[in-house]
Amino acid sequence: MKKICVIDGQGGGIGSAIIKKIKEVYGESVEIIALGTNAIATANMLKARANKGASGENAIIQTIKTVDVIVGPISILMANAMMGEVTPDIANAISSACAEKILIPLSQENIRIAGVSQMPLPHLIDELVENHLKKCE
């Protein structure tokens, strides 16, 4: 069974939407681990039907070593993103992880990514789950 780790912070809204779509497409054929930079984000992702979850820097750093795919907004790779919730150690651990990373090009940071279309979040999540995640099977 493929292990998919969904990482989000603040309220966990993006992570929750991703988890709902993955569950809709894959059901229980994958294990989804919700990792929040805080307890509220994790709780909301668990409500979206993640199989298990954990919160905080150490939980993220240790758990991503055991998963096949890491999913989340691109800001999980940026030190001090999400109002400082993504620590430099979290960003480093995620970027260095052996797992495949599938990231949504949404950022509240002062960063723009050239060549990326401005699609609404639901369309980006559809693209992530229906096109990119299938390539990881």
C-alpha cells in the first residue's frame, strides 16, 4: 500500500481539500498521513479522513522518511513560510527526502513561479490527484 503524506499548516484547509480528493479517487487503497505544522491543521486534515496524523517539526521530519509521496503547497519547501510555521529544518528535511514530492504552486509568500498558470485551488488539486499522483503508482 502506497503511503502518501499530506503536509499543511495554519488551518490545514489546503491539506484537507487534497485529502478529500485523494480519498474520493483512491478510497482506502492508499494510506494518507496528515502532517500539520500545528495541531489545528492536523485535526482538520484528520477530519478530512486521513488515516493518521501528527503535528510539529519533529513529527514531520521523522515521518517523511517513511513515506512514498509527499504532497502539499509549494511553501512547505520554503524556510519560514506560513507565517514562520515551516521551520528551516522542516523545509530542509522535505526537500532532502527521497520521497516523490508533488506540490501545488500556491504560496502566500512573496514568491512567484514563472510559467505556472493561475488556476483555482480545486483545479490544481484535480490536476495533482488525477494526473501527477497516478504517475507515482
